[in-house]
Amino acid sequence: MKKIVVFTGAGVSADSGIATFRDSDGLWANYRIEDVCTPEALVHNRPTVIDFYNIRRRELLQKRANPAHTAIASLEQAYEVEVITQNIDDLHERAGSTKITHLHGELSKLRSLSHADRIYAIEGWQEAVKAVEAGQDVDCYARVWKQALDAKDPYGDLLRPHVVFFGESVPNYDPACRIASTADILVVCGTSLAVYPAASLVFAVRKDIPVYLVDPARPDLSRIANSVHFIQKRAAEGMVELCENLLREA
Ligand code: APR
């Protein structure tokens, strides 16, 4: 069975109504990175940082996986599939993908401020997702999505979002490169390839394998040695077409 690695960024969730980062209406057009996504901000501006991720967690509970996420999950019918995502949402999981590596953390998890290996799934998150999808009001689940400023883990350590901030290491990057090196096909979807080391993942694949890239805008492909099949479409359309073709070819 051939192996497909699917490398995604914010663009794959754009058609679910989740803002990207660097598009004109993106997150970084409305927030300063240094205020909400650095270790220093967490120390000097904890309420603003915790609030920023509470807002994104509340929003995520109200979103759904889109056809791109579902198409990616459908590849598992005929391929060994590994998803490597820069996204901190859980929409790949909700669409049914089973092997997912999050490079930049997960909104649905918190971790100890002093012991980075103590990671905690937010209790009740899955139930809240199902209840909100069934039409219940998201604020009935504020207990789930709203991290209290002084929330602590069982050891008494203060908690923080399980998200990789700018300037922090990306512990899953090396494991992701090992996964990418075993790919027979690389699919890239919805990333500006602007943030490192994540963007270097495209160089971790064998040079003889095909690369498919789905994005309505053309990221810089000049440094990719592989043959690149560029599909200039939104993920919800381009990924569906691509995955249908890949399933036919399997
Ligand atoms: N379908 C597919 N791609 C889309 C869509 C869409 N509907 N809408 C936008 N895009 C593309 C944009 O053209 C762009 O190439 O998605 C990409 C979004 O780029 P960024 O906003 O830079 O997001 P991303 O590449 O995921 O950012 C990487 O930067 O801020 C950090 O940690 C954050 O993980 C994030 C990282």
C-alpha cells in the first residue's frame, strides 16, 4: 500500500470558517504576535494570552470539518496516510483521519507551565463538540472551552495552552521529518510555507516522489526539487478533486 503524507496549514480549515494567519483578514491582521503568541507575552500578559486562546477554543467548538478534511480522511480507504498539520484545531480528527501529527500544538489540550511533557486533554471537549454540533449553545460549555487564569494541573502547576509559541522549540518536527521521509506521495494544502522549521518539511521527502499542492494563491515553490503539481483552488474544492483522482489511481 502506498503512503501519502498530507502536510496542512491554516488554509485547509479556512473553508470551515476559521481565519488563516497571513491572509488580509487573517489572525495576525487583528492581533500582534508579541501580545498573544510568545513565551514573554505569557509571562507579562497572561490574561490577554489566555483570553486569546479561550476565544479561539470557543470559536472552534462552533466550527465543522469541511470537505477538504473529509477528502483527506477518505484517502485511508486505499493508502497509508499520515497527516502532519501546523493547525491547532481538531478538524482533521473530527473528519476521521487517524494518524495526525500536530507540529504547533492543539487547542483542545493544556499543559503544565513548568513541565512541558505534562499535557492534558481538556476534559469534556469531545462531548462539548458533539453537543454543539447537535445544536446546543456553546456557552453552556464554557466550563470546557474557557481556561481559568489560575487553572492548575493535579501537581499544582499553573497550566498554559498546549500551543507552540513563536521562539519556542517544535518537538514534533523531527518525528514529522521521519514520517515525511517515508512518503510515496506528498500533498501540501493551505500553507504559506512562511514559518520554520515547519515549512522545511517539504524538503524532508525523497526527491523522486510527486508533490501535489492545493492553494488558491501560489506559495513560493522555487526551492522544492520535486515535480510539483499545483492546483490553484480552495481546499474544499481542490482537495476533493485531488483525493478523488488519487483514490482512482490507487
Ligand atoms: N483553501 C486552501 N488554502 C487557502 C485557503 C483555502 N480556502 N484560504 C487561504 N489559503 C492559503 C493561503 O493562500 C496561504 O497560502 O492558506 C495559506 C495560509 O497561510 P498562513 O496564514 O501563513 O497559515 P500557515 O501557513 O498555516 O501558518 C503557519 O504560522 O502563525 C503561525 O503557528 C502559526 O501554524 C501557523 C504557522
